[in-house]
Amino acid sequence: MKKNIVFLAALAVTLLSTRPATAAEAALTRPEQRIVAAAAVENDRSIALLETLVNINSGTMNFAGVERVGRLMMAELQPLGFSVEWKPMTAVGRAGHVIATHHPANAHGGAGSGKRILLTGHLDTVFEPDSPFQRYERRGNIAEGPGTNDMKDGLAIMVGALRALHATGALARADITIVLGGDEEDAGHPLAQARADLIDAATRSDVALEFEALATENGHDMGTIARRSAIDWTLRTSATSGHSSGIFSAEAGFGANYELTRILDAFRRDLREPNATYNVGLVLGGASAAIGADGVRGDATGKTNVIAAQAIAKGDLRTLSNAQTDRIEARMRAVVADHLPGTGATIEFGDGYPAMAPTEGNRGLLARLNEINAALGLPAMAELDPLQRGAGDISFVADKVDCLVGFGGVGQGSHAPGETVDLGSFDRQIKRTALLIERLSRTPRAMPLR
């Protein structure tokens, strides 16, 4: 089978080299046309790899399954000239990461060398071994299964693009680091330690490409140049309990539930601004209130004739920039500090995901991708509204490198049984990815992208 694939790749490259270029191919160099031909040959193999990956359960807490997927990716990358490593992450309570590096042949370094490229994604899914949703199933061009779109399709597309570059010799000049996390869906803590390898890789890179799903809008492929933050917060209020007949009096005060309600309504009323949201996901209050060890459930007791002594609310804050995060957190703290009589309140913020702000460098990457789209005869990709996308690991390096998200496939239903991917999107994604890596590897390191 392997010999047949190699033969087909060589045949496709030969045929493309000897026939006149089409109008769409006219903007591609002859070496780039060979990459496109090789990428087309990789399509079926990448889809077969997707099936293999999906049929290995890699729910975040299934450490053995996450490592199996990681080892499979390492086996795909090593023959392409990558040095590969499995990095255990037991210190943060998670399985581990794949770290792979490819250094350019005859590299001299310095400002004249090509862009150093960081490719990132994750090995885990939200579907643990006890989920009934476990197997890959294909119906025409639609594949259903756990992780088909978040994000084992991206892993398969990444391999397909790198194989196409390797088959044509174009990979030889590329300086690439790959970091595939094993805990994106349920991050280990502390996050600074869980993401240390990704951050370290970014210090030795110029651009980062993330292989989560390709976003679409009204059937059009979109470019993701920004992702909002995701910071958890926990609000606790307290008061002196007593008989309800004394509520609002100078002696009894307003109770913990009214203080909690005051704060949450002030958040809703006074803190709203573009690109920021703050959801309230869990509320408890009464004579007693406590959050469970898992942080997603709790217990409260109380009676209608007893003033609430304790109340708790948990939620998240999402912003478009870290400066916006700091500003809104400060405003939230100010609201919390303005207590009703007879009450107290505190708010704590978690160490969640930072923001990937829209930058000119990110826009420059999308502009480069749109040059490739034009050369391939594909429509230009507009910027996706960042409110349409959640947080992601690439945000941890967005302050260090230019970033672009969305090199996986097009799909639906991520994180839910019935998750699917459109296999028809693989062809254009493998080609786009391969050509962008190739062009970036020829772009001088010191040259701004915008």
C-alpha cells in the first residue's frame, strides 16, 4: 500500500510538471504546484489516519489513551525527519504532551533565515471511556465520532500537509516545532506549568498555527485571528443569620443572598462592553452553602424564615485582550467591595486562559493565507468575529508570536455525541497548510508579516 501511495504521488507530480498550468495555478511556482499535487495524494491517507485516531479513546483523564494517540502521532512525524519526545505531565495530574522538532538542512540561522513555525493542537477529547459515544462512522463525506472535529481531524491534516512537503523536498528548509497537548479539554494545574513547554517553544518561534476546527459562516471559510480569554471567578457573600422578620433592619442587615444578587445585577447592568462576557454558571445560597470538590456542584440549606448567612456564585469572564481582562476584573472587585449593610463579599479569579488579541501580525498571516487561497482558486477568508469562538491553548503564546487558528476540518457538534467533520474539507486544508508552511519557511525571519 505504501509503495502504491508513493507511486501515485510521483505520478501526480510528474503529470502536473508536464502539462500547462491552469489559471488558478498560475500564481503558484512550479515547486508549489508539486506540493499541491502531493497534498492531493495525501487526502485519502489523512482520512484513514483520522479513523484510526478517533477509534482510540483519548478522553483527557484516560491517560493511557491520550498517550496512545501521542505515540501514534510521534510514529507519523519521526519518518519525516522530526525529533520526537513524549513529555509526561504527572506533575500537573495529566497524561503528557508530544514535542517534535524539525531543523532545516544547512541552516545558518540569523535574520535571513525563514520563519520559525510552531504548530500546535491537542491529543485529548471531552469523551471519556464511560461515554457511549466511542466509534468512528463514515457516511459519504461526513465522519461521525468522538474528536472527529475537536480535534483529531486537525492532527490528520497536519500530518498530511507535512508528508506532502516531505515528498517534494520542501520540508528540508523548514524550521518547525510541534507541541500537542494532552489536556486542552481539561487543563492540568497550575496552568503555568501545564503550558510551560508550549510557551518555551514559542520563545524559539516566529509564528504559530493552531489546528483546531476551521470556522465557517454562511458556508464560507473564515480566518480566526483572535480568541477570547476564559477566566473563572468565584464570588462568596456572607452575613449574620437570624429570623427573617429582622431583614433590612440595622441590626440584621440584608443577608448573603441579597448581597450576592446586588453584585450579580451590578455586573449585568454596569460592566458590559464590546467583546466581553461574564456568565454566571452556578448559584447557591442559604443558611449554609458549599461548593463540592469537583467545583461543578454543591449544597445549600435554608428556610424561608431564616436570613441567608452564605451565598456563592461561580462564572467565567471572557475578553478580547489581557488589558480588557485586567480592567474588567478591577471593576468587578470594586462592585464587590461596595457591601450592603450587614454583609461581606469576596471574589477570586482563577488562572484560566489568556486572550489572543487581534494584531497586525495575525492579520498579516491571514493575508498570506488569502494569497494562497487566490492561487488555489478558493474564496478569500474574512476575519471571524471572536465572539464566535472559545478559548484555546494558542492564547498562551499570542503575546510572543503571530498566530492564526483554524487548520482543522469543517465540522459540527463539537463536545457533544454526534460530533461530525466534513471530509470534503480535508483536501483544501491540507493544501493550504502545506503551502503556508512552505511560504513561511522562505520568508526572512526579520520580515514583518504586515
